[in-house]
Amino acid sequence: MKLGCIADDFTGATDLANNLVRAGMRVVQTIGVPDDAATLDVDAVVVALKSRTTPPEDAVRQSLAACRWLRRGGATQIYFKVCSTFDSTPRGNIGPVLEALMDELGCDFTIATPAFPDNARTVFKGHLFVGDVLLSESGMRDHPLTPMTDANLVRVLQAQLATTRSGGNAGRRVGLVDHRATGASAAAIGARFAALRDEGVAIAIADAIDNDDLHRLGEAVRDLPLVCAGSGLAIGLPRNFAITASGEAATLPAVQGFSAIVSGSCSQATNAQVTEFLRGGGAARRIDPLELADADDAKLCADIAAWAVREWSAASERPVLVYSTAPPQAVAAAQAQASAHDVGARLERLLAAIARALVERGARRLVVAGGETSGACVQALGIERLRIGRQIDPGVPWCHAAPTLAPDGLQLALKSGNFGAVDFFRRAFAAPT
């Protein structure tokens, strides 16, 4: 192992692994921190955590455990992978985890950049853009758990850093590596690093508006023990380890069985994808968050599984969709009845149980939309490791696992809520794996 990666959610982990595989690295993704100390014959390991919206102290504990496991396995650089929309709150979890990892690694300087131009996420003058609009003007402003109302990442991250840390560094400062450096050369970026260090800056938000910027950044961070980024920076790191792009690592074993989609994301992108699937006449069942109060989860799960079997019996090649995806106003109404975390946790458990029931009944190609939903489903399916295959859309590859529940093999696509074209669901099942 050369590169050790810690992802704060499961879709983000596959997103990162996808970019590393495309750049030529042999990659295994683990679900949580492995219990064993086995040596993996790969170039990079991505440890997928479900820590984006947990209490900060839990996120720190899980991330440190992952870091220590990766270091024991030989990783010489740690990559803390966060969402390309920098999903977080004033309490964290990006800042607290990043500081804890810096303390663990004895690191006095690092960078943070969620830029992923292939998915229209760019950073300029420290401000994050989603397509042509500022993050604070995008659909992320209405996210029920991590509403992003400020696009200035220097300000967002500085607010998350502790002002005093017993036994650690007090008041780490956040600075900016702007496009005058990232658009010029790796040497110019390195010079900016040095200047920021002299000014007492410990963490630098880095501008990046295209892949060339990310390649230059990748070269510039060669000697940093820790980097924090979305998945975009991954395209610039493999060559630091003398690895070049190759498609050989992306072929997955074939599977035989039915196809299904489980969607719990409330993002604008996933809402549009669900709408497109329904417009095309796709077989679908919706779970209304407002009706959960009177629902028997076990009965609802059994009813939906029976419905899926009937649909597959009528057309075995036809994917079925189970979704709780809803527009922001519906999510707000559910929040009015119970806290967002309570509603979200209930839906996660229910969708995970449905995913398990669908696999038990023969689903062998499964798309899961939404980071939190993906984490819950993967855990319910008992998946410990994923092999990363070909990309469907930027940031979303097909993956392969062989859990006890599906020893003959299961192909999974774990899609971040914000990712994918409007016809993603249709193209996913048409894509080669």
C-alpha cells in the first residue's frame, strides 16, 4: 500500500476509488476499519466511514482508527476525502477530523480542496462553485442535515477549527492558495505553501478550476503526509508513486440476477433522476416521509419486496426503483413532525432493510443513491470490501462484492446524491461493468 484514504461516507469512498483506478492504481475499498491486519496487494486502500453527519467526537475516533490501520499497512500519505460540496456544519466534521489527523501525523501544514471539475465543482478565490453558481446558491443551501449557506471555504473551515485544544495546536489558521499559483506551476504552488507557513497558516484552501490545476496540485503535495480533498485531487497523485493510467484494474466479474435502485437522497440531481425514471415508465414505489409515523416498517419492507418480485416476474430485465427522494418542501414538512436526524435515521434503516430484502430475492445489480443511504445499505448487506470497476458517470463506478448474502457476486453503484446525469438510472444498467 502506498496511499491510504479515509472517506467520510460510502459514496464518496467509491467516488475517490474510481478516480484512483482510472489513474492506474489498484484499489480496494473497505467498509469501515478492517479488524484484520492482512497485507493487501494493492496500491491504495480507501476506508469508507459513515462519519459525515455523526457527532464530531465519533467522526474523530473513527478517522483516527482508520489512519492508524492504514499507516500500519504501509501508507506513506493519508488522503482525507470529503464531499465535493464540502458538506458540514459549524461544528464539523471536516475541521475536527482534519485537526485530529494533523495531530496524529505530526503534520504542521496541509491543504483542503473539494474541487472536482469533471463534476462541475470548482474553487476560485476560495469560493466553491456548483456549476455556474456559488455553493450557497445551489440546492445544497436546503440540505436537511448539512445546509451550505456560505461558499467561502476559508471562512467555513476556520469556523470549524477549535480555538483552544488541550495538548494540541491552539487556533490553527486557514489560508488560501489562489489560482495565481495553482494555475501556474507546481513550483509556484510550493512557493505559496512556504509563504503561508511563514505566516502561521496550517491549512490552505486551494483553488482549482480545471484538471490541469489538480495535476499541478497533486505534484505539489507529493511530500505532505496528509491531504484533504474531494475525489478530484486523486487524478494528480498516482504519478507521484510512478503509476500511470491503465484500464486493466477496472474489469469486474459478471453477475446474474435482477436489477434494482434504492434512493434516499433529497438532492436536486437525484430528484431529477427519479423524475426521469418515472417519466420513462419505470416501475417504482415511493416511501413518503410524512406517512412513516403510522407505518409498520417490517410490513412495508415485505410489501415492497413482494411488489419487486412481481415486477421482475413480468419483465426480468426491468429495474425497479424504491425511493424516499423528495423535494425540499416535503423534507421540511417531515422535519416539522420530527427532527431531521430522527426522520433520516428511520428512512436509512427502512431503505437498508429493503435493499437487503431485494438482494435476498435475487437482485444482483443494485444502484443506491445518497451517501447516508449507501452507508446504511452496504452495512445491512454485510459488505466488507468492494472491488472498483468502470465509471458510469464522473465519480460513480460499478463495484463488485461477494457478501454472505450474495456469495455468487453482487454489483453495486453507490451514487452521491449530487452526482450523475438526469438519465443516470437508465444508463447505469446499460453500462458495461
